Amino acid sequence: MTLRIGQKPCEHGRLGALVCLVVTMALFAGCQAPPPPATDNDDKLWSPEPLTGDAAAMPEGRDVMSRMLEFLTAHEQLGFEALVTYEAVQESGQMLHFDMVQRMAVHQPGRLWWTTLHDDATVDSAWFDRGEFTLLRQPANVWGQIDLPPNISDGVESLVFEYDLDVPFADMLIGDPMEVWLGEDVSVDYVGEAWVDGFWTDHVALRKPGADLEVWIRQGEEPFPVRRHINFTDENGAPSYTARYRKWVTSLPDDAVTAFSPTPDAERVELVPVNE
């Protein structure tokens, strides 16, 4: 049996049947690696704190983005949870929306774990351990394993472009994030300050060939992205992607990125590329 890992079991158009705010988070209890520690920010979601800065002194959009990128790439360890909504254009031309929840733990330079809970109740869990990549799909209880380059950047690039796999936060893990986000073909504008999910953020708009992007970046000493929106302008109907990030951590527990161990009844399948 073979599995083209970029394809979901129940596809709705190109982007597939995704996302899961409507499915209980209790399904995560079955994952073999623990999520990053949670920090509860719900008590201040709708209570904006007064702005203290000079409203007339707006920063440059590129400076805000550079600060976020430098902060994130300075940490060997990162963990987060993301609530994601995708749009997918159907053959009829109708735009449909799908949800998923993703949790990820990154331990540079060579270890990575994530799990994705889709809104059709399927769960994909993935382990990348110095070049050994394993994907487990539930409830089908099938898994496969392939060898990739040993570092996260090259390994994730192969998963995205050869296997068409949806890797969370991929554009922060492949190559040089500064070039990806702030290269010569990218225009950047500062939009303003915005209260998002309990934080004052700097709202930045970016345009590059094939995509219009917006990023809301937390103000203060920890400039994590809080929300991100992308319109894929070269695709039919310009479908969009929105991610809301929460529970950021920069220090992971020792067991956050564990080795994969299949259950006795799990079926091993061959993982094959989608794009060869």
C-alpha cells in the first residue's frame, strides 16, 4: 500500500478537507508527543490596555518584520498552537472553508514534531529526527517513514515541494526567512496598531508575486506573530489562509520532540512523492 502524503482522505478541491475548531480538542490526547505548555490569555481578550506610545511615530513595516524574524530565528526551540482556516475553490466555482488546529515543536537544527487535527476528525502526526521523517495518520492507523536531508530547512523543503505536505510554519523553516519575507520582490507597508487576541500588535501588509500577506506582530519584548493572513493571488479565486497563533514558548520540555514508536496494530505504508 502506498500513500501520497500530500493528499487528504476526503479532498475538497486543491487544498483538501481541512481544519477543526468544531472538533473537540480531546482528540489531541491520543497524540504520542505532548504539546507545548499552555498560557491562558483569555481573561484579557476583550479588554484592550491603553496605548502608551506616540501614535504619530509609526514604525517602518520592514523594521517590524525584521524584528520578528530576528527574534524567532534567535531561538533554537519554539513551540506554538495555531487555529487555521483555509478557503478552497470547488469545481462549481463556490468557495468553501475548512478548519484545522496545529501544534508544533521545533528544536533546531534537526528535530521537529507537529500534529494537525482536521475538521473531518482525521489527525496527522509527524516526526522529523535528523533526516528520518515519519507520518502517522489516524483513525486509519497507518504510518510511513522516509529519509530526508538531516537539517530542518532542507527536510521541510523536500516535504513541501516534493511531497506536497502541509507543514505548519513552513516559510519560517525553509531557507533564509529574511529573504523569503523581505526579499527584493516583496513590498512592505505598516498598517497600524491593532488589538488582536489579547495583545497590542503591529499590523504589517506585504505583497509578493503570487501572494498578498498580512501579519499582526505582538508588541513588546516578545514579537511573536499573533495572526497571519494570505491571499494566493495566482490561484483560481484567490483562496486565502488565516492562522491565529497562541501558546508560544521558547523552551520545550525534554519530551516535546520524542522518537516515533508505532503501536503493534498500526499498518506501515510506503510514502511516495506527489511531485517528481
